[in-house]
Amino acid sequence: MKTLPTGKLPADLLRDLLQRYAPRDRRLVVGPGVGRDAAIIDMGDRLLVATSDPVTFATEEIGWYAVHVNANDVACCGATPRWFLATVLLPAEATTPALAESIFAQLSDACGELGVSLCGGHTEITHGLDRPIVVGQMLGEASPDRYLTSGGARVGDTLVVTKGIAIEATAIIAKEKRDRLRSIIPAFLLDRCADFLHVPGISVVPEAAIAREMPGVHALHDPTEGGIATGLWELAEASGVGLVVDEHRLPILPECDQLAQHFGLDPLGLIASGALLVAVESQHAGALVDRLAREGIPAYAIGEAVPCQNGCVLQSADGSLRPMPTFTRDEITRLFDMPDDLEEMPDAR
């Protein structure tokens, strides 16, 4: 039997599994689905928003990562993150008290930044691991009349993306491949790229909080594994629309482009936490971009939602169209398959 590659389950397989096995519950306002990152549960006067996400690519600041990527999913539902649980799996014969304390300190610091309570979880030393893994669960609250989902985009909406692509991948490459890169890229640039976790930052909680208060906002989604291309596909799938995205307007960070070219990776498929996708009525898109800019958050109109039969396409500066690329696994996984002494690779694009 053919085995599946690393990364997310193929969308068709996941869709089939969810249709056959997802439970039905009258209090489940939003349940599982392709392109949906959080469940929304009716608790009466409030909605409970719940999500779970692991951190498997990064090793440094793994606890800090886990809090923020889960908080992003809750914030994209128009909710406020409140409570965090963590399952911390540590490698056998490689775990020290210092490692455990470091991860707990990261969890605590990240929760403190967001005003979230670290309220539970599980920790164990586990056979078969070569590095720590943290699986987070974030719970948040939303008003019944103010929640959003990734499935609310409407035909005619403008697509807006914040900050740039691909913030998280750039930081991971700079941290994990520093020894490989330091002979060709200045140390100050590698330091800056590694600090992308914090500046511009992988949290989209601030911009999601702004967007949920703006008129005409129909959907929020944070592209993560599989990059901005997969995030766009997920938004389209969840909303039942097609997308036309102006390729020349995608804000690929120059640092990301440089590192991606060196390793032959496609920036469109690199893990992209730190960017927020917003589907907003076209007449309100300018106001949203201006409002975010006033808070120091750059944002860019990159395309529009179209009827689903049009599919998802990239439009070049000359108006020509090509299908939105798909990635069966995140481009960052290719990085870890490469030997450290690999010579420079040609541009994958």
C-alpha cells in the first residue's frame, strides 16, 4: 500500500474522513472541515472557540511557537484567546531538566504576552523522538453575533494579506541552517531573519482583533503549513469560491526570497505563520489596509474571490493566468531532507 508523504493529509482524504467520522452535535456551530482550523461551540451567552495544533518543524523556542500558532487560529474566528493546554513530548535519552524548564518558561512567557492562562496539559519523555514536540490546545471566547470563520468569503470580496511571506519559514531556515549559511550570508542578516519570530512576528492576534471590528470583513485565515498557496486553497475550499490572486502583489519578503532561492525552495509553499488572510467587501478594503497601517501592520490587497467554477489562479503582471500551485507537503520539509553540506541549489521557481 502506498504511504503518504510528510505534512498535512491530502485534502480529498481528509474531506472523506471528516464526512464519515465527524460527529453531529446541535451545539457545534462550526465543526471540522478542510480549511477550518478551530471548532466553535455554543455555550449560551458566549461561544467557546477551540483549536489544537502541533509544532514539529522548529526546535528553538518551541513552547513559544506552540502558544502563538494556536492563538492565531482562535483569533481568526473573531475570538479572544483565554486558556492554553500543552502536551509536551520529550525525546528519551536526550532530555535534561534544563530542557524541560526551558520549554515551560517559553510557554509561560508566550501566554503572558497574550494574557492567556496556561491551565493544563501533559508532559512525558517518549521513545522514538529525535527532538521535542509540543501539541497545543487553545480555548477562547467570542460573542455569538461577532464570530468569523475561514469559510465566509464571498464572490467579489477583496483578498488582503498582512505583513509578508513567509515569516515563520524565514526564521526557521535562519535558525536551523545557520551553520550552513554563515559563510555566505552576513551574521547580522541571519540574526534579523531568526528574529522574524518576534519582528515582524508570527502572531496575527493584533491584526485579527482589528479586522473583526472593521465593516465588511467576511473571513479570516492564517496560512501555515503548505504556505500562502495552501492557505489560499483552504480559504477557497472552506468558502466555496474561486480566487484570482495577483502574483506580483504577493508580499514575498526579500529575506525569504534570498534564503528560498539558495535552497531551491518555493516561497509560496513555505510555512507562513505571521501573515493573516482577510476576505473583505471591496468597498471596505482600503479602509482596512489604512487602519492596519495606522497600527504599524503593513497590509496588501492581493486579489479577489470569484465564482468557484473559475478555480484558484495566479495572475501575472501582464494579465496571464496560471493555476495556483499545490504543495503535497510544506517546502520547509525539503530543507530538512537536504544534507548540511549540500551545494547551492538553483531557484525552484
